[in-house]
Amino acid sequence: MTLLIGIFTFILILVSLFLVLLVLMQKAKNDGGMGAALGGGATEATFGADTGNVLTKATINSAIGFFVLSLLLYLGHIHVRNSASEAAGSALPTIETPASTMPDFAPATNEALDGGSAPAIMAPQLDEPAPEPTTEPQS
């Protein structure tokens, strides 16, 4: 699939350049500007007196090709992304913490649910007692 995406991308670049050249070759409404500067008069000699119709049709067909190729590339990238995420499994990894680092709390009782008092929550037990603060004068 990635080979097709690469080929379609190359074709899209070629169509884009062709479309830009087609637009620059066309005459402006007032027969001046960029169209005349970049060969607007030379197109009549090449394509004949019906130059406007030939360039207009080619521009329309190129624009349709540009939008179709862009849509196909978009759908291809979505397909590649979805198939890669399905192959990898779940999108987010699960992280499990070891049981030794979990604090020991008192188990909750159903008394709180039955309208009784709220369950007591016990503070986690430390392995070592906390050091006593010293109040020595500093010199």
C-alpha cells in the first residue's frame, strides 16, 4: 500500500505542476498580466484560434484529476494508519504497578452504603520511623 501511496504522490506532484502551467498559459480577461507575460500569445499559434476552449477544458480536467488524487491519497493514508494501529494492538499501553509499592489501606465496608458512618481510612504504614527534628542552635 505504501508503494501505491508513493506512486500517487509522484503523479499528484506532476498534475500540480501541469495545472500551474495551464493556469499561467491562459489569457487574462483584460489580455494583460501574467498570462500574456508567460506565453499567452504563443498559445494561439500552438493550439489555433480555439485556444481558450482547449486550455479551459485541460484546466478543468487537471483540476478534477488533482482533487481525485488528493482524495485517494487521503483515504490511503487513513487505511495505512488504521492497519498499523490494528497490528500494534491497543493504542495505549497498560502500565501495571508492583504490589509492593501500593500503600496498605483499610478495606472499605458496606456501612457507608447502608446509611451508616463512613469507613475509616488508615494511613499507610512506614517501614522505618521518621527521624526526630533537632532544634540545635546554628552558629
